[in-house]
Amino acid sequence: MPIPDSVLAELQSLLGARLSVTQVDRDQHGASESYHSAPPPDAVAWPETTEEVSAILRLCNAHLVPVIGWGTGTSLEGHALAVKGGITLDMSRMNKVLEIRAEDMQVSIQPGLTREELNTELRATGLFFPVDPGANASLGGMAATRASGTTAVRYGTMRDNVLALEVVLADGRVMRTGTRAAKSSAGYDLTALMVGSEGTLGIITELTLRLHGQPEKIAAAVCAFPTLEGAVDCVTATIQSGIPMARIEFIDEVSVRAFNSYAKRDFPEQPHLLIEFNGSEASVAADAESFGALAEEFGGQGFQWAATPEERNALWKMRHQAYPAQLSVRPGSTAMVTDICVPMSKLAEAVAAAHEDIAADGMVGPILGHVGDGNFHSALLVEPGNEDELKRAKALARRMAERALAVGGTISGEHGVGIGKRALMAEEHGEAWAVMGVIKAALDPNNILNPGKLVPDRG
Amino acid sequence: MPIPDSVLAELQSLLGARLSVTQVDRDQHGASESYHSAPPPDAVAWPETTEEVSAILRLCNAHLVPVIGWGTGTSLEGHALAVKGGITLDMSRMNKVLEIRAEDMQVSIQPGLTREELNTELRATGLFFPVDPGANASLGGMAATRASGTTAVRYGTMRDNVLALEVVLADGRVMRTGTRAAKSSAGYDLTALMVGSEGTLGIITELTLRLHGQPEKIAAAVCAFPTLEGAVDCVTATIQSGIPMARIEFIDEVSVRAFNSYAKRDFPEQPHLLIEFNGSEASVAADAESFGALAEEFGGQGFQWAATPEERNALWKMRHQAYPAQLSVRPGSTAMVTDICVPMSKLAEAVAAAHEDIAADGMVGPILGHVGDGNFHSALLVEPGNEDELKRAKALARRMAERALAVGGTISGEHGVGIGKRALMAEEHGEAWAVMGVIKAALDPNNILNPGKLVPDRG
């Protein structure tokens, strides 16, 4: 159903040039970083204030026009696609740092600010925001997706680092959740309910985030292993031993080949761990020694330490380029990126099984992941429009997800549900998925907020 | 409205002797640890299985009979009082450890198990469950209240340590939330919604908890300070400096006097900090040295180290007896225990203001708290039935709460809402309190789950 002209006119008078119905703007906000596709939204709006977001939602709610939040468009599960049409709210103009409260290790920001922009602002304070999903995503989008990434093993996910929110509800009411206190028992944890709700319960217009002290010493390294099992078992042993890793990433030999070719490196084509320690000089040295002993036990060899900040940045930049590097293995391809997360004791068998399944199918699917959390990804490379490949990739992804569920894991460690994981939600959640639908219907009775995502279809 | 005879008969046939309508059982489950009072429930049930809980709820939902969960009865805000009558579900017979998964550092338990019972079971595993609210509460009750306590500064609250739940919904459906994976982005965080919902959204019948490694070394100490401000400023500086305290508790001179008299100790009658470090031999020594330097800066003196486990246990046992010790200051009294939590930078002024307000009123109100989180309590001692004192205590508590809200804090750091904090919910949450009511109405349309608590009255 197209947006009624009267609604467009009212939005135009509210936003002026910050409302667009041009094909180029619509197409830009109808694109996906992965294999998902959908028609573009009917219009794109760039609000600048909470009041504008509120006015837009009030109007859209009254006229049953879908509203989809948009951060930087880096989601991998089609979260921000306008599958039911409507207006995409591009939050990029709401990107201010509102207040840094260094003594409380907190910052209040607008949702369009990206994590790299925030950390640039924080540089002089001795503090930083640790959650690092790789992409330079908007912090509102990261909260909406409950993102995590390479540092979650040490600093937690967005669940752990969002203290408070301002959220505009479907009918335009503005709600504030959480406080600036470190903890609270005063009622339902609506902050946690909103984090990970993917724009289906409200539009985030302000976030209060926990900050962390910049570590005195950071040391990073790469280490090759003769076998996938050796590398993954080393991770499990490391986590079980309690060594406080800041990052511990697995990359398989296919990913290493992709890195080498894309970033012009020459790592041995073997499974690797990329690791980082944060702490004092003394604690980092002690942690590195403990880890080194474990790595040796599991066949780790050829440690390369990134001693300078430049070398370290190069190392993590390489890791952050994993996705384009993987795509470059097969030029012109797109990817279905799997995202299961399992209990640590089940990690080695889950990675090995994924590896074998992919090999048996013959598909190209490099594996890497935030293995310190039990979370890993394979990027199943498919040719756009090749239905057979898409079908095979979906079958592989489903098998991985079912294996995760069978051992008490989850279908999504950090990428979220969007449209890509929706078909698996009933299997993971059972009755709880219906309850998510009940909550959605109660808070968004007209189903205008990112419809067609996350919860079951209505009625 | 009394429970219909037909419902009682059906419950009796389901539960046999595990349903009671005797005055003594009802009175036992109509009592409160603090100043709250209400008529007892109409009946008490002791379910033994999830299926029984489900059958009870299905029946009560059909006949509009209120159902109130009961752990060990140690809540301080009247959470488990049957203010609208109905049946109290005493969960103490569902107290099994279901599965310890040491390699994943997780345990699955039933809700009636207490935290001390769990830690006894875990002793041989090298793991422990850290959340410690003082009372030997049931873990289901701790989850329902989003409890925390002395160790939250290091290990987090129940929010951070509950991974998954089984919950029976108002209509008897059984829902499982969360997984055994360390993190998940698969949909709304219903675990976090249930933790802290105080039995108003469902009855918890199983919990999966995160465990932590027993530290290699534990060191505890008490340290006196010449002034309240010195002690509290020392805490703020300690937290800001990033020293990883396992516990850091403030007790004012009135509380010290209470301890001395109740536990036969002879601490100087000055403000004190009780502290604990967990870690390796080396890290504990380094942390203790860093803290010692800070404490000295703020006038700390007369460190007494608890070197042996026995001395350490005696120290924390004393802390855990704070509540009876405080009550003993005024024999026959009961207490209104305040529970505000503020950002660290506002802690010193909040504690000082509370101290001055209490002194100005002339009421006895010893102060102590989990100051590493910005959370502290005053136990305002009132004579049962003395309306004037109750009114004064309420006025003092409200002033503290309003001061907390004015600096971005919360009316409850860890005790929850129950009936005691309900009058302040609108002030803290505004629109969000209405949203809590909408969620409650959607999940419990007949309002049978702990009615009269936490959310606004309906209609």
C-alpha cells in the first residue's frame, strides 16, 4: 500500500528537504550488505530531533504507514529492508555526543553516531567504548541488533553496555528507560527489552552507554595451528582456564587465504587464532605467558606479536576486513553469513561439523568467529540470482542452526533475526516466540514498526 | 474475594497435603521481613513440578484467583504479600540442582534452591555462584527481584548471571527463555524481562545460571575512616581508578555500634569500609597495595586484614547480620530499609544528605551499602504501629528517593518494587511505567500474577 499523498505532504511540511521520494535515495535505503533483497521503501526521512521522530510516528501510526529505522545499513540479516513498504528513518543526522560523564564512565549520545566516531570523541578522556562488531555501525543500530563482536569475551555485548535509552513508541509517545545508576531493581528491564528488538518496538533516539578505561597496555598476536580442532580446543581451554582475553578470534585456512590475497599478507594457510590482552604491563605479560603455554599444548606455532599500535591496528583492520576479503574469494558473489553460538564445551564439534558440511557440499564458505563466546560465522558465498546455490546455502545454514539448537545454543550470536533468521525462531524459542508476538502487538497494535521482522505474523 | 470451594477441591486433589488453608501456614506466608503488612493468603501450595505449577495457574487463571510466588520470604518490600488474597506458591520443594555443567561454567537449578545450598553443592567443582544479597534467599526469588548485594561490583547482579529460564505463564503455558550460549541476538530478551518482574509476569520454575571460578586467593579487610565523606570519596576514587574490587561496603558509625553490640566486636565507632579482593596471589597483592594507597589519601587507618578463611567468613557473616544487628539497636522495632542507587560521582553527596536528613529528624537510621555500585541503605527503625514514626520514615525515604532521581539515579538498587516502592514508580519511569502496565496486561490479562504490585493499577 503506497503512502497516502496527504501523509507525504504532512511529512514534507515537517521535514522539508529531509524527506525524499527520489529513486536514488529509496534504492540506497533498500540495499542490503548480504543476500537479502526487497523493494525499496516508499520514502526516506532524516529526522534531527526526538520531537520529529515522535511526530513522524504519530502520523504514520494514524495512517498505518510502516516505519523502518536505518543506521548505517551494515546489518547482515535484512533488518532494515522495507519488506512491507513505508518510510525509512535514516538516523544519521542524529549523531551528536550529548554528554560525556567521565567520572561516571558514561556517555549519552544520539543513535546515528558510529562507534568509531564515539571513540574518536573519547580519545582524550582515557575511556573508550569497547563493543566492536567490525563494521563502523551506528550505535543505535548496534543496540537495536544487540550487536557484539571481537571484544565481547571481555567487555560484553550491547546488552551489557547500554544503561539507558530514550525510545519513541509506535504512537509517538517518548519513553525513557533505565537510569544513570550502575544497577536498578525498579521494575521491568525495558532497556534490555529494547536492546535487540530491531526497531520493532520503538525507535531509539538516545542512548546512555557504559565506558571502560583505556587499558594501560594492549598486546596482540596471531598464532597458527596445524588443525582446526587444535585451534578451537585451545580457545575452549583458554576460556575455561579463566585467562582474561580481550579478544580471541578464530580464522580457518580458507579465510587466511582470503586475507592474504585481499590484504597482501603472507600468513601460512592454516587455521589461526588472533588474540589480544588488555591490562597492566605485568598482567598482560602474565596472561600472554599463560596463553602461550596453552597454545603450545594444542600445537600453536609461529606466534607473531604486534608490538606497536600500528602493527596492532593493522592486525585488527585485517580482521575487520574479513567480510570483503571473504567476498573477494569469489568476485561478484554475495554471502549468506551464518551466526550460531554454542556453549564452549560444544564449540570444537560445532566448528568441525560446519567445516565438514561445507566441504561435503563443495560450496566456498570460509569460517571465522568470536570463538571466546562460542560464536562463529561461515560466509557461504553464492552467486546473486543462482537459486540452486541459495538453496544449498540455506540448507547448510539450517543444518548449522539445528546443530546449535541441539546442544543448547542459539541461531544468532550477534547478527540478529531480521528476515534471515525468522524461519528458525519457532525452533529456538517455542512458546517464547509467541510471547514475543504478544509483546509486539501490545506495544505496536497497528504493526507499523519494522513489520515483517523478528516476531510471528499476526492473526 | 475468597477462593471458590470448587477450586480448592480441585487443588486438593492435585496436591493433596501440599495444599494448606490452616491459619498457621497462611500466617507464615503472610509475614514480611520489614514494616509491610497485609492479610495472609487464602491458601498455600507447595508444588513439586513444573506441571503442577502449570496446572495451578491454569485453574487459577480460569477462576481469577491471585497467585503469589514465595521463595524464603526475605524480601524487604512486601513482594510476596497476598494483598489481593489468593494462593501463595511456596517453591521450597522445588529445590534441586538439575545439572552442573562445569566445563561451560553453568548450572541448571530449580527456583526454591537457596544460594548457600547451591554453593555447597558447587564446592568440589572449583566454581561458585557469586551473587550475594546477604539473606540466604532462594535463587528464584533472587531472580524475580533482580537481587544483587555485596559482590555485584565485581560479578554483576542477577541480570548478569541468569542465562536462561523456564517460566510458567498466567494461563499455564510453559515458556523457556534464553539458551546455554554465552550470548544471543535471537529476538527479545525475555530472560531479562522476567528477571526483576517480581512474579507479575510468570512463575519461574527453572534457572540456568552463570558460574565463576573460585578465586585462587581471597583477601578481606576492614578499614576505619575519620569521616563519612572520606570513606565514600575513597570508594568513588577506587572505582574510578579501576581497581577490581570483589566487594567494597560502607558502614556508618551507627551501624558499627550495632555490629559491636550484636556480634560482640570492638571496632572503633567510626565509618568503615569492608573490602575484598579476588584473584591470583600476585594480583590480589597488587590490588591491595593500590587500594591501601588510596585509602591512606582519604584518611583510612587501622587496616585489619582477615588472613584466614575463618576470619574472612566472620567478617562477612557480621556484614550479613547487618539487618538483625541494626534492628537490635532498638529492640522490638521494625525497619523501612531505603535502597537508592546513584551514579558514582553523586554518591558522597547522596550519603551525606541522607545522613543529615536522618539526624535532623532524630530518627535512628544506620546507613550501609554496596557503595561500589553507588547503592546504599538506611534502616529507618520504627515502632510497629506508631503511625507518626512510619510517616516520618516515609518522608525521609521519599526525600532520599527524590534526591536519587534528581541526579539520574534509581529508587531501588536491588530490593525491588513490591508494594513499598510502587508510589515512586511514576516519578522514576514516567511513560515507561505505563508501558510496564501494558506488558503486564498483555501477558496476564486476568491480572492473577502477584496483583497489586510493581505496575500501575489497571483501567
